[in-house]
Amino acid sequence: MATRNLSAYNPEFLPEASGMSFAVIVSDWNDNVTGKLLEGAVDCLIENKVDEGNIHVYHVPGSFELVYAAAHLMDLNEATMFPLDGIIVLGCVVRGGTPHFDYVCQGVTQGISALNAKGAVPVIFGLLTTDNMEQATDRAGGKLGNKGVEAAVTAIRMAGLKSAMNREYAAD
């Protein structure tokens, strides 16, 4: 459970992000929440000097489809057709009265984990999994900040890490 402001970060700990390129994939389900996550992520990337032309936003119907879109972008990236430094997925699943919540959350989590294990491009997990809509809005610009900002900060940090590792091993 989040107990701190998800939007709080120290920009001094972030690598230089100008010149980086990111894809943001956002679920349209619960768009009252995911729209705010998207806004937070994009604003954070721009605030950290990522050129607007290097932020590519894609919409999918629901959170389960985030995995397909991220996998497709990763495949394009590996073919050097679409160079990305990171992929951010944003969605919101609110618990209901059926096991659907568990299946969607598990499927997205396992899918994003599998993509990250491939290691080609960091895929950042920005999926809210909440018990109710109040918890979701608290994490999408509400009293707990914005998980979209946290996802963007994580994407910049992981892109910087990947770049540093690539430089280190290329020098050997």
C-alpha cells in the first residue's frame, strides 16, 4: 500500500534524458484514472528534457492489451525500426465481485515480467491494482500523487542504467 507521494522524486538522481525516446501505452478502460496517469507521465518526461517528439503515446482498450502492445513495440525496437529507450505501460484495474480482477492483474504482471526478462528495452509497470475507485484516484493525481510520474521517473532511470551498462561493456 502506498504511503508516500508517488510523484515525489529528486531530479538530481536522474540521468540526462534529453535525446531519450519513450513509448507510453495507456489503457482506455477507467480513462478517468488512466488519462491522469498519462498526463503525469508525459509531463514528467517533458520536465526532464525528453523532447515531445520522442514521446510516443499509444492507446489500448484495456489493461490486458498492454502486454501485446509492449511486446510489439519491443519487436519493432529489436528490428531497429523504432528505437526506444523505454516503454511505460499505464492502466487501472479495480477489484470487482468476480475473479476477473485477479486474472487481468496476474496476466499483465506476468506478461510485463516476461518482456523485461528479454532485456531488450525496459518495460515499466504503471498498472494500478486497487480495491476501489477511491484508491485509484488517490494514486492518479490525488492525495498520494501520480503513479504516472513514478513510472516516468523509473523509465528514465532504467534507460540511463541500460545506457551505462552498454557503455561499460562496449569499452571492454
